[in-house]
Amino acid sequence: MTTQEDISTRLEAEYGSWPAILSDWAAVQPDADMLIDANRRISWGEGMATIDRIAARLQADGLVRGQAVAILGTSSVDYALVYLAAIQAGGCAAPLTTSAAPRQLAAMMVDSGASHLFIDTAKRAELAESGVTLPPLNMVMLDRAEGDAPALADWMAEEGARPEPVSPHVGDPFNIIYSSGTTGTPKGIVHAHLMRWRQAAGGFKSIYAPDSRTLCSTPLYSNTTFAVFLPTMLWGGAAYIMGKFDAERWLEIAEAEHITHTMLVPVQYQRLLAAPSFDDHDLSAMQYKFCTSAPFSAALKEEALRRFPGSLTEIYGMTEGGVVCMLHAHKFPDKLHTVGQPLPGHELIVVDEDGKRLPAGAKGEMVGRSPTMMTGYRNRPDATSAMEWRDADGNLWLKTGDIGVIDEDGFVQIVGRAKDMIISGGFNIYPADLEDALMTVDGVDDAAVVGVPSEQWGETPVGFVTLTPGTRLEADAIMASVNADLGKTQRLSVVHVLDEMPRSHIGKLLKTDLRVLAAQRAA
């Protein structure tokens, strides 16, 4: 008879079968919590029985090995079940970005090659109102039946059904994660089974266990969420799925469910710590807090360390893979301005514009390589090739697109995005330097800097800030204060005060939106 110890031992292997591991957890602990949301709580036994029924119907409908299953809607227990069922059936999960435009979503459906689309009523209504033409797909509703589309509960195979067993090959696609591009069609990043195994299996033995309880409050289409959701599932834990983040509700759930693990983006840490009731909640069950996806200021890390129970680990990396850096902030309080060091087996170097390696302390574009790299962009060999960089020995590395500095201890500091670098009068200006300067002004709560076209200089930096509630500051006064301490080539041409910074669903600052706003205000 399989035991928890047997499964844990198999998870330390170089490679294993996701479908087999998940099925074994259900057999070992059928009554343990598996998935929870605001409306449902299901055990491992019930959850795997439902996953098997969905997988069996997918196979009966003709799903072939490695074929995508598209999912679009608000995160929920059913969303998670469909994602896992796609893998259990031998297919590939393709969670689609809910914030994408309808035409982009239609293009993703075509690009993924999916035969099925699992969607909720809100997103279906949005697509219908847009008038966009969708590819011919078998549409199944995640919440309730609508028109010719059946509800998931009515569509899946009969009770007790099991799919034909699958043994995924290391290179079989596990999922396709679509980038959050603001223009054109987002690129589909393909992750193989081996990559996902390496990300979630052996290396997490001391972090996850069957008694782990993870609170997922970022969308299930995001790799940010999968960084904690997938290892929780692979190690037999329970995941609470929030459909939409709300600070007060998050605190209530974390206390009531005795949450041990979570992934939060910086803006969520900020909102939680600012919540009036934060100190009133018992969060003592928390063991591991993670953060990724956006710049995490040293000051916010320090506050989280001081007030928020549990360890704090920042993760730096790309959905494409290439390299992962981790900063265990609780262990290195003097390195909070960095994103930590590359994980064992991961390599990161800094190169100049000619691709030559730079010494420690020099700024340049970072390239990395590791055992966890994407297969490539789906149907985009050109984009895949543009992402790649090869050293003198022909080894493959991936460009991060970030400008960074590696100090003598191997800790990595992010200076900014290569595409965001401003060239003014022939000089390179790093927005992060100016953003740091803006944040030193009392009353400035958040800051961002973008470059805009200038007839005189080619480009010129424009600043945006939000203010701490109750603060009264004039934009011109902020600019004068900051420019007084900047070199002539760095000075801001204008500063705008906003009520709120434009951010994606996972907290990434949308600098494209800020450039548009800067142009509008200059007109």
C-alpha cells in the first residue's frame, strides 16, 4: 500500500509523473482538504474523482497527447480542477489572461490549438458583446449552463469514470502561459513536464508537505500563482483559491484557514500591511511568504519582516525560465535592496551591448541559464530565437531583458528594464535611479519614470507619483526637490501626480499606459 513516505521519496527523483503522484495523494489521504474557494471545499478524494471525470470526457472527445485545453475566467475550485484534469488526460493546460482584449483572447485560442474552452459566464458575455469571432471550440461553462454550452458538472463523464492512464514524456507540454503583452498577440510560453517537475518536486521537500495550506490570491492564469499552487498540489497540500484579492478578506481567510504558505505581489503586501485590522488577525500559522512579479522595495520588505509572521523570500525570474534568484530576506537583512542570488545550478551574468561579459559591479543586461527553461514560444521561432543568447562555447542562455548589477557576494540588484532605459542627449538614464529619488520625498507613496520623445534630447524623463493619503504636495515642488539632487543629464522634465498607478492583475506596473498618459498630458 502506498504511503506518504513512498510519495515523498518518489518526489526526490530526477523525474516523475504528475498524474500518478496526484492520484496517489488522493488514495493516501482521501479526506484531507485539497481545494477551497469562497463557495466550495473539496477533499483530495472528491477532487481527484472530479479531475478523473473531466479527464475521461476530454479523452472521449478526442483530446490528443499534448493538445491544449483553454481556460478563461475568474479563479475558482472548478478552474483549478480543469487545469489539473488537462494534465491528467495527457493534454496541456492553457489558462488565458482575463485582462487581455477580446481579439487577443481569440488569437490565443487559435494559437494554442485548443479543442475545448472552459469559460465562465462573465467572460463569455464580454466576448459576445465585443463581436469578436472565436474559433470553433467545444465550450463548457465553469459556473452554470448557458445557451448551447453545458455546465461543467453536466458535461463531465459519469460518476466513477477514469481516464486512460498516461505517462508523460519529459518533453511533453505541461502548460502554455501567455505573456501579458499590451499590444499585439501575447506570446505563448510552453513549459514541459520536466521543467514543471524540477520546479515543484525534490527541491521543495523542506518547504511543502501534506499539511501545507496555501492561499492563492493572484490569478490562476499567472505563473506567479503556479509558483506556489503547483508545489502545493504535488506535495499533497491544500490550496485556497481567491477569485479576487481583497486585503480584509485575505486576512480573514489566512486566520480562519490557518494558512501556512502564500505568494503575494508587492502591491498586495503594501495593501495588507496598510489594512486597519492587520495587527488584529492571528497569522501565526504562516511559515513561508513569497513575493515575485514586480519590484519589491527594501523598505516594504523590512516592514513585512517586522510585522508579518513567517519567513520572507523574494523570487526573481521569468515565466520563460533561464534563471531564478531568491532572496531569503529573513536571513540577509543587509541585502534587501537585491533580489538575492541564483539558485544552485542556475547561472547569471551581465553583458554589455556587444554581448561581452562584464565584471562584478558593472551595469548591463542580464542573461541566465538553468535546468528550468521554457521549450520556447508556441508557433514563434522568431521570438524564441530573439530571446536566446549563446556564449563562446555555444551554451544556450536566455536574455532577461533586465539591466542589473551583480555584487561581489553574488547578490543581484535590478536597475531596470532594458527597453525602459532612457537615452537623453546621448546619455543612458536608468528609470529606477530616478524612481528611487522620487521615493525619498516625504509624502510620495509610489513612483514611476518613463521616457518620452523630445526634439531637443531625443528622449526626456517624465515622473509619475502617488501620494500618501492626507498628503498635500504640488507636482512642481516634488520635481524641484528631486532635480536639485540629480545630475543635469538625469533631471525630470515634468512630474504628474496620480490617484493610482496603472497595474496589471498581478501588480506589474504598466509603463506603456504611463507613456500614453504622458503624451496625452503633453498635448
